[in-house]
Amino acid sequence: MNGLHLDAGFVLRPARAADQAASYEVCLKTGDSGRDGTHLYPEDPAALGNLYVGPYFSLEPDLAFVLEDDAGVCGYLLGALDSARFYQRLLAEWLPPLRARHPDPGGDPARWAPTQWLYHEFHHYAPHYPPAFHAFPSHLHIDLLPRAQGRGLGRRLIEHLLALLAARGSPGVHLGLSAANERAYRFYHRLGFTELERSGERAPRTVYMSRALP
């Protein structure tokens, strides 16, 4: 696939290593429940991408795509065919170097900044993949900058990835989103996703949704 040409000059294409920095920027710019999260991570703007984007570029490169226009990368579409296997590799291969670079923060967690919470997550990451999710073993992650939103692109991107997952034999897919992101919740519901559960001790909680394939 050289690129899927969409409306208004947008192109979806396979991600390359050179796209990682721009994709981290997209992650940061949408990292506050869909809004710009730059102000939350001034100490380490790459921290969020290191957890939510980088692993897919490294561990699932065949299911990592970027959306771009004339101004550059403005979104990404990431997937994992087998979530159990993906999480095993994330724990064994991706997180150890991050733990070495970023010590687990000490002191009172009530005083931690968002960046420190992410560093803590590097050291205590516990994949959320309970038995109820096993009928939907694949998962996906998508983020678009504002200039790519409201154009129907999100639907087309997700449908593209769902078709790829179904072609590879996946019986279903799940995803997680912030409970504060009501717009995204409605969007996924329109795409046929239904709520599986809500979890998390810190607000905002995480909502998990699923859809059977094909």
C-alpha cells in the first residue's frame, strides 16, 4: 500500500520510522481527553507518545499508519492483531529501556505531575485485557489533529483498519477512551462499537468499547 488518497488532499499511508516524532506530536496535541495536552507534559513532551504510539511503530509496524496532508502528518491509525501477544512484547521489549531512562517517581503521588504519573506507568504497567475482552482480541488507537476532524476521515480510517484485521482472521476488536471524551464515545457508537466496561481509579476513568468482525 503506497497510500490511500482521501478527500481534500488527505492521504493515509503506512507509517515509517521518520514519522514517529510527528506522530508523538499528534498524541500530545490530542492528549487531554481529545484536546491539546501540551500543557500537561512540559517536562517531557515525548512521554505520552512513548506509551501510546511508539510501541505500535516498533511492535506492530504492519498495522501502523499515518494520515497526512500538505502540512504534514495530522493523525495516526494504530492497531494490534493479538492484544495478548502485543502486551507481552510491550512489557518484555518496549518498556525496559524507558524504565532505565525514567526512574519511578518517589514521594507523595498526590503531588505528582502528569509526566510523573506516566513514568510511574512505565514501571507498573498492567495491561487491561480481562476475559470479557478475549472475544475481541485485536485493538486499535486513532488520533486526528483538529484540521483533520469533522470530515468523515476517522470513519474511513477505522473501517480500513477493521477490514485489515478481519482479513487476518480477527473475530473482534476493542478500544479504550477517556470517559471525559463524550464526542469520541458517540463517534465509536455510530461505528457499531458497544460499551464493554469502565475502569480506572483516577479520573477521568477509561471506557472500553468493542465490535465484532467482520
